[in-house]
Amino acid sequence: KGHSGKRRDATKRMSAATASGSGSLGSAFISLCARNHRSTSFASVSASPEAAKNRSRVKNFVFARPEGVRAPLSGVSRSKNREDLGIMLRYGHRYGYQPRSSMEPNDSELDESDSGDRVGLLQPRPGGGGGRPDQVDWRVTGFAFLFPAIGGLLFGWDIGTTSGALTSIMDPNTSGVDWYALDSFQQGMVVSTSLAGALLASAAAAVKVGDEFGSKKELQLAALFYGAGAIVQGLAPSLGVLIMGRFTYGLGIGLAMHAAPMYIAETAPPSVRGLLISLKEGFIVGGIMLGYLGSYVIFGQDEGWRSLLSTPAVPAALLMLGMSRLPDSPRWLLQRGRPASEAREALEQVRGKKANRDIVDAEMARMVSSDHHVGGINELFRRENLRPLYIGISVVLFQQITGQPSVLYYAEQVFINAGYDPADGAGVAVILGFFKLLMTGVAVAFVDSAGRRPLLLGGVGIMTLSVLSLAVCSETMASGDVAGTSFTARASVAAIFAYVGAYQVSFGPIAWLLVGEIFPQRVRSAAVGTATLTNFFSNFLVSLYLPTLNENLGTAGTYYLFSVMSVVALSSIYLTVPETKGKTLEEIEESLR
């Protein structure tokens, strides 16, 4: 018979097998198509004589594979007729999503060349499927989230304490050192050397450290730098040693901001991944608030800056201890060529006993069948990686160039114009800090239900209107219109709150969420490192040139410029950013090919 005739006969034989006592094949096929949209995995036929005969006939049948779908593993046999690009059914059932009752852990027809680890991945386990379809073991999941998030908390602490520590150092009554009279360049060195360390660490993570060490060990290395930097700063006998301590602490920031979103993204259940990575942003904002509080507590204390700068040594030790109790990312283990059984053990450890076993099985199968090739910086620019690279780089770049630094930079002056007491400048930061924390909670609550795109588009849209309102208000106040000054000043305050709130439900958490989940596994470390480097460097450039922009364009002109950038950002998000809620990392990767 012709090839098409053979296919029709084989299909009839499959139908006959389904209609007979061996109905598990048909039911598994329907379940598979509905859940996984793939045609390469099937349950086994029961052990009746007729079923065994059908199995021997079906195993040589070639099932057409949809265009663009690759064979799950190198061990999967292909048709001898390459024109069909098919996958042999006899191998397909091993790696797909299966009901536990249909597993065949001792299939006598498995090839001897197949890895024992791979064959055993989806073997039935005591207790059946276990758990509701989307049940999360919060005790275990929370533990796997908490310690990476501490890395973000320590970053926020540095932001919140820098100003207070510098004030304490430069006050002759509280400094306790004879080098308290710092000139503007020395002040800049104290403030910016931690950023320089973060830039260097981000570059190192992108090029080598991330792939070589994995996110777990990278976070442990970050904890080491955090702790060492904190101790050196607290004990610094001279300005040079203080700057060295600041740089060392910055190395910890760069490594933690690279590794934390990766570890959380690669270990969190897909149903709550957005919540957890967004909550990490909450830890950063919480660290800023604690830094403000710490600066208030040490105000007026003799050498209070030493205790303020050395405090992170304690949470750094907790970060080191906590990460030592957690496994490596299961995806990183597979990428480094480790046994699939080890990756399975790591995945089960971070999912917990309450997690649904069938969902864990399916996720493990997708992980095993994904591309484990380790790509470097050069591979980022391959055609298939350009779209996720643009998405990841653009969101962290727009995060900085849409006005966020300038809005906060001029916030105190806006509050003063509205009648706020100028003697309590720190109060402005505290008020905005608490509001940022509140709105971050809103993002955490809705990111996995509303989705990433709606929050990004809605938030950036409000940011655009807010910064445009600030531009109009600044222009009105600069014109000398006394009658409208009071109303304009209050409108400016409202615009600042609207901007800050919109930022915290959009760019604040979701930019880093997308960075953690949008990149293919083989280039994720290099890509996240590149995005982190882009974020820190663009932050540095905006902070450096903001005074110059304000001097040349005026406050209103600067706001107008940022409003234009916000429109560009909104257009870019609308055209390029996909919805990723509820998807596994492998599903996101496939959707972007």
C-alpha cells in the first residue's frame, strides 16, 4: 500500500484498540491533547493479548509532528522516512503528562540505551496524584522564596541608609573620625562605589559566574560580599577603607539582583511565580523603609553610621545559612548535565509534599525535554533570542528613562510648594516609601490574576499622564501665576502619588518578573546579567545627567521629555510583551520561538 494507505490502516488499528478492552490509550490521548497540546506522548495499551498485538503494530506507526515542535529527547526515535518528521509512538509515552494509573515503569520494550534516570522520572509514587490541581505547599514555597528575597532586602537597605550614614559621617559631633569634612567628590565616591561594585558583579554574572555557579551558589557568594562589605564599612578607620567596603557591598548587590529573580522564577510554582517575584520588589521597598527607620534611630548618636552600615552582616549570615538548606535550581542541574533524578529530587524539595504530583510530573517532563545547551553572551544575538532579549532589556531600560528618578528627585520641592514643612525633608521620603510599599502589595495581589500585560499597560499609561501633568504644573508655576499656585501645587502632589503608585504596580515589580521568566533556559543567566547591567548603568546615567537636563531644559522641559519616553515605552510594551501568567518557563520559551 501507499504511505497514506498505511497511515489509514494504522489509525483504524488504533481506533480498534481504543474500542476494545484497552481503553486507556484513547483516554490518555484525549487527556494529553487537552492538557499539553502535544502529539508525542501516549499511555500504554493494557496487557491483554489483543492489546499486545496492537502495540506491536502501533509501535512502527509514524505520527505527524506539528511544524516547529522538536523531539523531546535525543533518544526519541524518528521515522526512517524523514519527510514525515514523525515521532515513534512507542517512545512518546515516556515523557508526556500521564495519569498515574496508566504508567508502565517496567515497559519491557524500552531501549537499553535509554537512561535509567529518564525512564524513572514519571514512575508512580505512593499517594497517587495528591493535592488539588493548583495547590501550593506554602511552607516549602515560602522558604524557597524568603532567602533569595533577603538579597533584595539588603539592596533596599543600602538605598535607604546611604543618606543617613553620610550625614552622620560629615557631622563633626557624631562622626568620631578626623576625616569627616568630605568634599563633593568624596561624597560622590561614598554614594556611588556600591553602584560601581554592582555594575562589575552584574557584568561578571552575565559573562561567566551565573552559568558556572548557578543561582544558589551565586546568592551564597552575594551573602559573603554583603557580610564582608558590611563589616568593613562598620570598622573603617579611614575614608579609603570605607569606600572599599562600599564597593565590596556593591558586589553583593550585583550578584543578588542577578541571581534572586532567576532562582525564584526557576523554583516557584507557575501559578504563583508572578506573586513571588513581585513580592521580592516588596522586600526591596521594605529594605528602603527599614533604612529610613535606621537612619532615624542613629540620628545624633556618636559614630551611629558604623552601626547603620554594619547591620546587614546579620541578615547576610541568614541568607548564607538559608541558601545552604535549599537545593540548586533543578533547571540549572539539568543544564549542567547532572542526572535527571537529582533534578527531580530538587524540584520535589522546592514544591513540597502538598503539591499536585501530576503537575510536578508534567513540569519535570517539560524540563527534561527542553534544550539544555549552555549559551553565552554571543548566543543572545541569535535570531530566536532577539525577541526575549529586546523585551527584557527594554523593560528595565524604560524603568529608568521614563522619569522615576526625576519624580523622586523633585518630590521634596513639590511637597514644599504645597505647604509641607521644609524642615522635615525626610518625612517626604517616608510618606512616599510607605505608599510605594502599599502599591507594591497591590501588584503582588493581582499579578497572577490580572496578568502582567494589563498591569504594565495600565500602570505605564497612568505614569505617562502623571508625568505630563507634572510638566504642565511646573510650567504653570514657573510662569508666576500666583492665583493658581496653590491649586497647581496640590495637583503636583496628586500627580506624584499617581506616578509612584502606577510605577509600583507596573515597572517596579513586573520588569524584574519578566526578566526572570522571559529568557530561554540556555541563555537565561547571560540575559539576566545583561538586563541587570543595563538597569544599573541606565540608572547611573540618568542620575548623572539629570541635573544637566534640568539646567538646560528646565523642570517642565525635563518632565515633557520623560512623558515622550513614557509614550514610547507604552507602545513598545503593547507591541512586544506577551502575557506569561500561569505558564511554565518552558511554555513561555516555546511561545516566543
